[in-house]
Amino acid sequence: MNKFLKKILIILIISVIISIVMSLAITEDSQDGKIQYLNHLDYDVTLNQDGSINVVETWDVYVKDTGTLFKNFTLSNYLYGDITDVKVKDLENNLELTEIYQEVYHVENNLFYALDIGGNVFEIAWGTGMSTSSGNRKYQISYKIEDVITSYYDCQEFYWKFIEEGKNAIPVKSLTGSIHLPEGVQNIENLKVWGHGQINGNIEKASNNLVKFEIQNLRPGAMLEVRVVTAEDIFDVSETKERNYRNLDRIIEEETEWSNETNRQSMITKIVLIAIYAIILIIYIIKIVKYRKINKKENDGIIKKDLKYFREIPREGDSTPNEAVYLYHFEKEKLETSTVQSEMVASTILNLCLKKIITLEIEGKYIYITLVGDGSSLKKEEYQVYKLLSEASKGKERLEITELNDYAKKHYTNYSVYINKMVNETRNELYNLELIDKNEENTYRKSKSASMFFNVILGLYIFLLTFTAIIHIPFLQIPVDISLAIGWRESLTIFAIAILPLIIVILYSLNLKAKIQNKIAVITQKGYDEKIQWEALKRYLEDYSLLDEKEIPQLAIWEKYLVYATAFGIANKVIDQMKAKYPKVFIEETWDTEMKNTYPIIYFSTNPIYFSAHTIGTSPISMLNQGVSKAYSTSVAEIAAHSSSSGSGGGGGFSGGGGRRRWPEAGMGGR
């Protein structure tokens, strides 16, 4: 427990340092330019009897290096009338700003203009006096817009886009609004209200003549639109805003469709997220049950045996030197190709010679391989070596072993593929023979890495909590909202809390998994029994001269022994054992054509010319090993070199619909 607490403390300290650095980096980044951030924006809208509206906007805004704030409208003679009676007031100083009547890019402090600036845009802009400073300011912008209310035979409608999608450049922490009717409806059911934009908004009928709406964390570019419809005649609108048809049913149908679509998408998102969460949770609970069961075992279940020597070749007639090498070296994990490839390839070449598929000859310092048989009957792992030799010897009657290196240099990818396939096919054959359990192997590998994943996930979650806490420090909140998006801090907090149960389950599962390594038997009992036979066979071959053997194995047995001795890397030792028991095989005169054909491996391995001339400097099997090892190293080097160069209207939540009408742009920004 003390070690665990120390680990937590170290991760926490690192997380605090990284979080502070990241937060300060975000702050520094956000302070490089101009900043406008609305702490609160309030709309107070009065619908007038004649169909016009009076709007009072209250801005509680933080600005940095911003000398001018503005908002603009897209002009429309068809949808509404003139914008008049514009006033801007500095609420902190209770000062009415002075109006100027020309457009300027930078408006001086305490001045404003409200003009048609061309391009069907009406703009209100005012000076802040903070082009080189920062701080909170409060302003009130008021204006009147004519002919906004539309009248139908069966209803009257106020449909207004306060902020057009993509036009607002300022994040808004909190937005509220009130819409006052000139008189109350007789029946509140005859008052219908809807809101469009971010779905976290809410709109409601506060009374029979008051509608309120609110939204938190309005992101830059988001739309805000409100629709208020009365089934009672309240307004005396101008002729230009009268429509000679009924429209209430169509409005309700349209809004219901948008609301249903928004609710459907929201519900689908929630269901998908909950389903994913539940599935992951269930998966890890199942894992916990599994790992607890494994942990209850005393050991891996393999019955250990003591076998010092073994004369026989395990599964003789069916086993291959590749399988012997793989099983001999195998513990609980897959072998790396580089560890075993030299012995596997060299011993397989000898085995192909033993099977009369190839011939091996020595001429002076050179070893030659000639393909004389069909490799279709070979096991898959042996066939990969046969294909490699066949490919490398194309256009030649025979292949000199050093030419394998030339092939590896020119066709490095192909060479590597053949070797990797050889090892993979060997492993697959051991799976098929049920000598190695593939599922248990995967479980062991995951168990071995469980501690690492435990530390990573624990560290990431502690960092998440630390970072979430730090970015809630007051002086960091605005920079974070501006740099990472408004509402991001709240979303991150909710996320961190929501995943806590899942994190606990995952960490508990990983902790259990890390403890079961010694309880997993990757090798089966059958595989273990054969593995110790290969180990005992190797010891038998190494210690043969020390044993009191009453019978001397026949040369045919020694042929096979040499193949597997090469696989185990002890060929030269075995040759020395043979020299004591069969001295005649080292005498050139004893080898006639029939003897050479009958015992090709022994003839190749104990070549009399070599042992008399001493010109080669190493044994033929060592030369063979060196040749294939060099070719593999060349292919690896070439691969590395080439790789490096190259609704009803009763109120409620906002819907995602709306936006069909071209209402005035209520864009906001600063410069």
C-alpha cells in the first residue's frame, strides 16, 4: 500500500506540474491578441401594439486590447422595417454615449454610430477606450425595429433571429431574455413559444404576457432564434405584415417536426453513449470474474517432470527442426524472429537434404545447394525455406550459400517475409498440435502488460482530475473558454465524474490481471512434456561421450541427430561425439558414392576434404549458419535503411430546427 500511495503521489505531482504548464500556455496563447468575452448577455424585448419591437440589450463583457465593440443586422425591407432610436449607454459610469454619423473602423471612447454601412448591413459600433488595456465593462444597447410582427387569419407571430448562425464571434457564458406582450392572452394555451439553436437552451411562458428564455455557454457561431405565436389578436399590424391565409397549423406542424427530430437525435446519442458505457462496464466485470477465478488457482496447473536425457526424437517422422527450436526456446511468449531464424533455417536446409528435396555439396570454401525435389509435401514452415531457396536460385543450376546474402540485399522485403512466415507457420502448427494454447498466450501477454496499462490509465485519470480542477481557477476560466471553447470546463468536469465508476472497474480489472501471470500455462501439458524431451535430447547429444552407452546409434540416427543438433546450436559438439564413435566417417577413403547418397548429412558435416586440408577455417554447418544469419542481418539492415529514407409550442428546450427565414443578423464582435 505504501508503494501504491507513493506512486499516486508521484503521478499527482507530475500531473499538477503538467496541468499548470498547460494552463499557463493556454493563458499565454489567449492573451496574444484581442479578447471579447460576454460574461452575461440579456435581451429585454417589448412587443408593441403596432407590430414594432423595442429591444434593450445588456452586455456584461470582458475585453482585452479591444477599442471598439459592434453588432450588426442584415437589412430586409420585406421582413421588417426601419431600425430607429438607437442608444448606447455605459452602465458602469451611467453615461449615455454620444452618437456620431459616420462609419469609422476604430470608434473613440464614449462615442457610437448606428448606420447603414452598405451591403444591406446596419451596424451599431461604440468605443470602449480599452484598445491597450483589459477589464470588465457593462453596456446597454437599445433600439426600435418597425413592422416585425406578422399577422395571419388564425394567429399572429413574432419570429426573430437574435443571433445568426456563424455571425457571432464572441463566446457568451450566460444569456437570458424576456419578451413582453402588450397585453396578456385570455387563454395561456393560445400562447405558443419555441426556441432554436443550441439544444441546451430553454424557453418558457412565464405568464400570459411574458416569455422568458435562457442558454448557457453559447459558443461563437451558434444561432439563437425565438418564435412566439398567439392564437388571439393582440397586435394592430400594418398592411405590409398582414397575410391572407391561415398558418397556425403549419407552424405547429413545422415546430413539432423540428422538435421531434432534435429529440430523436439527442435520444440516439444518449442511448449510444449509455450503451457503449454499459458494454465496456460489463466486459470488464466479466474480466474481473475471470481473473478472480484464475487467481484462486495455486499454480499454472502444469505437472512438472524431471527428465535428464532422452534418446528419441519427439514425434519422430512428424516433427520438424523448426518446431523443436521454437518449443525448446519457448517460455510463455512469442519468440522474436531474430532469436531463432539462423538455427531454424540452417537445420531446415539440412532436413530438406535428408528428405532428398535438395542436395548439399562442398567445393573448396564454398557450399552449394541444388533443388532436386518437389516441396509440395513439406510442412508449411519448411515450405517457406524451400520457396526462399527456389527464389534465390532462379536462373542458376545451384545456389552458393553466400549468394543468399546477395538475394537478401536486393530483395530484402521478400527475404524477411519468407523468414517471418516460417516462424509464424511454425507457431501455428504448434497451436494446431495443441502444444501451445493460443488463447492462454494472449491472456499471458495482456497480463504481462497489465501493470503498465494500470499505471497509464491511473496517471491519465489523475491528470484529468488535476487539470479539470486547475482550469476552474478564476483567472484561468476566460482563457480556457476562449482557447478551448465555451462550456469546455463544465463538460470536462461532467465527463471526469461520469467515467469514475468505469475507471475504478478498469483499474481493479488490470490489477487482478497483473497478478495472474504465474497462474497462466501458455504451454499445454502435452507441450510441456515434449519441451522437456527436446531439452533432454539436447543434453543427451552434448553428454553422449560421457554416458555408458551399450549400443552405438546407427549412422541413420546420427543423421537425424545432426539436424536437431544444428537446430539447438550444438552441431560441432555432436560432430566431436561422432568422431569418437565413428572415426571412419572422417576418412575420405571410406566414402563411396553409395555412402554419400545414403548419409548425405553426415558426409556434408564431416567432409573429409575439410578435415584434412584445414583451408576453410570452420565447419560446414558453421558456414551454413553464418551464411543464413548474414543474409537475415542484411535484409533487416536494408529494410531499416530504406524505411528511414522514405413540438406543441408549450415551451421547453430549444430545437435544432429553424433558420429558414432570413432574419436580421445579430452578429457581435470587437476590433
